[in-house]
Amino acid sequence: MWLRRLWADHHYEGEHVLAISHSDVDRALLPPAELRAAESAFYVADVGAAALGRDIDSLTTGPPDPAWQHLQVTFGLQPPELHLLALCLAGAADPSMRRVFGYLLDSPEPTNPTPALTAALFGDSRFWRPSPGSALVRWHLARPLDDGRDPYSSSASWEADALLLAPLFGDNSVATAPDVRGGDEAEADQSLAVVTDWSCGALGAVSPPPVGFPLRPDTLEEMVSFVRSLPGAEAQAPLPLEIEIVGPPGSGRRSLAARVTACLGQPFHGLVTADAESAAQSSDPTAVIVKEVRRARLEARAVMWEHAEAIPASAWPAITLAPLTFLSSTSELATQAPFGSVRRSFRLGPISRRERIQLWSSVASSPAPPPVSEWDLRPAEITVAARVTPAGELAVREVCRRLLLAGTPELLSSLALPYGWDDLVISPRTERHLRELSSQAANRAQVLDDWGLARLTSMGRGVTALFAGPSGTGKTMAAQVLARSLGLELYRVDLAGLVSKYIGETEKHLRQVFDACERAPILLLFDEADALFGKRTEVSDAHDRYANIEVDYVLQRMESFNGVAVLATNRKGDLDSAFVRRIQFIIDFSPPTAAERERLWRLALQEAAEPGGRPLTGPLDWARLGTQFDLNGAGIKAAALAAAFLARSDGTAIEMSHVLAATRRELEKHGKVMRAQEGASP
């Protein structure tokens, strides 16, 4: 109304054809004090302006808008910043307001508000303008438009973050989770805190504290004590705190952070969790991170960044804008804490058998099945398994197995376990050594934990063995017998899928295999181990260097392995000596003696019978077969099976002639020739 009066009082004939009129010049040259006095007098003397003034006064004397006031207090917005933000939000809420701004700025087209317009409308200093370090810019509440002007001049156009409209204009109140602290602390605040939901457009989601049995109480108490010992969000100058939680997926990192936040209580109303990988893939990671922290600050929550290793280096300063940040990763972060913030790292190890059973009891009504009590399951895996309880224990077992072996189907192959100790024909000395291995693998938990001798294991708690000997002497069969006696499943490593020509891929595959098999009830078999555990060589080129790195990694991982692993090789001398030092059992398999060969023949054919019980073998000279033909165990099995097929073709029982013919062919495969008198039937 004032501008219209001012413009109406200044008019020259024909000035409408001028780009800059005479009236424009007159108004620009009026003394500022005289112009302000005339404007103030107009607001009192004009009936319409006076009525509008009274309406405005009634609005300003009313109670403040809670969300608007919270925004101002949280980020320390000064009145000029708040005024500019208000105009920018008005333009975002109603685009037609941009025509009003253009009209007030005497612009020929709609425009966004400027600091100069803010000063004119709200009576701020006409010399004020935002700086790059102002709260508006630092918290991405508003930004200057790139229109060719100096972005921080009084004539620069500004726009607000439209994501602020929903919480400011809508009914977005949300109740936070109740306090889950114990003891006297729990009595301090059991009420629900109601805050405005500022999550519009945010990546993260609120993570409520878990209910039921609290895992890792010592770590929880240590984290809470660490935060309380330092000046936090309640201080005048909060010290940004970062808690790095290192652990494998499913180890309960998010649940632990949520419980820590709940135990801290005021000033925190909970935890919001966001994915750093998603933020890093956006066009402006810093802006995404700032808006996530902004949401957390407005809702008085701590922030947790999952996959924190993905945070770009340029975006790390934005992390410190939160008073309390949790950084979740699978390994310690290489990036140091930004200057001015404090970081402490906590590593989450496996939970104990007692904790697994207690966690199961808190999420399921049935007793804990063997996979939960005996396998090294993580908290998230136990929660998933509990949902399958109605389908039965077999389904729970299969789900747990799939969870443990996820990501390794192309690297491992399962082997059947049809053999027992009575089927294994080896020397007495080898069998004693093998049974000693079985006993140590079965009793390691009692000796290390119950007897308190875990201090003697410098690295891992696993059992590793080397089966060395010529092909066909029973190494794989011994692994099958060993797995069956221990109640384990047997998985053989597929070296073709494991070894990669790409740098770092072999180590990655090995890590997946070892991590999965040391937690599952699995005996891990490396057949033809010399291909992977070979000797390191002198470095003459880059290929040698990377090959040695692979061997070094396998050495370290074998030493820290917590499961049961067997390496089988027929070239023991080709193994790196460092492997031999790290292996607890070295069991040599030798070719069978004549007595052992006779026993192998008998095991293969003597009990063969039709379903009705009629024997399938005729009279066989077992002693001659064991003494006269130098075959190993695998060769005897192959010859026995071939003899059965020959007999089936002839429609007779398995006779000595069939066995001799099959034996002749098996010997020829190995470059041996059976003499005529050897192959003759008795």
C-alpha cells in the first residue's frame, strides 16, 4: 500500500515510455530519513494501512509457533536470517508469492526474495547480508541462486529447502520411544516425548531401542560412560562425539547404538539410522549428510551411519555437526576423526552360547534349537531364525545354514558322509593320529573355556590338519569320517572359483569362505592344497609380489581360524614351510599293505547282496587279490565297481574272472601291465 501511494504521487507526462522513469530517479534521490518518516506517517494516517497494522500486531503478540521457534533456537538463527528464511518459505509454499516479490522489487518478472527486500519489509539493517558461514547456508535451510550476481550481495535471490514445508505447515508430531534404562535412571523419565517429525525427504529412519535381553552389557555401560564423561549436546559448546562400532553384518551394531541412546536419555530422544552408501551415491553427498544431521538435531536424536567407510572425505566435516554420531562398519575406518571431534572405537565380537540362548528366549517361546545353542550365530541371524520356528526345527536348521553360508555357493561344494571308522582302512599309526585329531576338535571348547586354557591360544581357537600322501590313499575319505564323527558337515573348497586372476579377489573369496565356515558346523576341506598353499618365491616382478601377498594372507587367516580345516595334498614338499608350522596335525597317508588291500577288497565286495539277501559274489581269492595286485584304496574301489558291471552284463554273480579283468584295466590306467599268469583264474 505504501509503494502504491509512493508511485502514485510521482508521475511525469510520457514517462511510461522510459525504461527508467523520472519518478524512479526522484524516489531514489529522496533522503532516506525523510522517506522512512513519510512511510511511518502513512501507516498511521491511512485507514486501510492502520487496520492491517493492527492485524499484524495481534499476530506478533500471540503465542509463537512451536516448530518455527524450535527451528530458530536449534540452529541459532538471527532475526535477519529468520526473516529471509520466512520469505523464501513463503515463495516455496505459494509460487504466486514470487510475483509479489517481483512487484515489491519493481522487477518486470516474478523473482525470489533478496536480503534487500527482507531489510525493507522487516526493518532490518539495509547493510545486512548472509555470509557463506551463516546458519542458513551451513544447515542448508536456504541458499543463494546462481543468477550471475554475487551470491552474498543484498540483491542476490534466495530459495529455501522445500523439505521444511511439511513439518512447518503440517501436523507432523511423532512420539519418541520410551526410556529403557534400568534402575534409578528408569524412574527419571518414563514418559513419551512428542516432537515434530522433520524426516521429510530424509534417508534415515528412527531405530527404536530393542526390547528384551540386553546383549553386551559391559560394552553398553562403557559407551554410556564415555559419552557422559565428555561435554555433549547439553553443553554451551558441544564437543562432537563419534562412537565407531566395528563388527560383521548382523552383530547388533544398530541395536547397541539405539540402546546407548536410550540409556543416555536427555537431551536425546532416540536414534536415527542412515545408509552412508546411499548418501555417497547422490549428486551432492555433503548436502544429503547435512540434511540428515539437521533432521536429527531438530528431533533431538543421535545419528548412526551404516557403511560409514563409504562417506566421502569431503563430507566428513558435515558429520561433526551432530553432537553424537555412531559410525557402523565391518572394519576400523581409515579416515581419522575431523579436527575438533573425538572418536572412540568399539569392536563387537561373537556373542556367547549363554547370550544366544537368552536372546532366543526373548524372541521365541520354544526352547533354543541346536543351531542356536551350538552354532556361532549373530543376533540378527537368531532373530530371523526365530520367525521360522512354526515351520519346525529342520526348517530352522536349514535357514541358519543358509544364513551362515550366504555369499559362498560358488566357492564351496558339499560332500556326503557315508563312511564311518570301520570303513576306513589305514595303518594303525595313522588311525591313532586321526582319532587324536577328532578328540581335540571335539573337546576344544571344554579345554579352552571350561579349563581356562584359552590364554595358550595366541590367535585362533580352530583345529587345522594336513593330510599328506599319494592319491587314492584315503585322505578325502578320512575327512568324511572325521566330519561324521564330529557331527559336522563337510564342504570342499572349489579352487577354480576361489582363485582369481584379479588382484585382491582371491583374498576376498578366502575371507568369505573362512568367515562362513568358522561359524557354521562345518569341516572345511582344501583338496589339492598345494595349489593354494604353495611356497613363496623371490620377487622378480609384480606377479610374484601379488602371489606372495595372497600366500601371506592365507597364512594369517589360517592362524586366526576358529573352525576345523583339513588340507589334503599329494605333494607335501611343495607347501610353504610357514603353513606347516601353523598346522597342529600333520597326518601321513601311505599306500595300503597287502593285509590292508585284502581288507579293502572284502569291504568292497564281500557283503554285496541282492535286496532279497542272495550274495552277489562267487568264490573270490581275497588273499591273492590283496597280495598280488598293488592297488591303492581308490583303485580297489574302481576295480570292484567295474567287476560288478561286468558280472551284470554276463548275468552271473561277481566271479574271480570279472575281478581280474577289472583289475587289469585299473592297473593299465596307471601304466602297469598284468602278466598272463597273474591274470589267469585259479
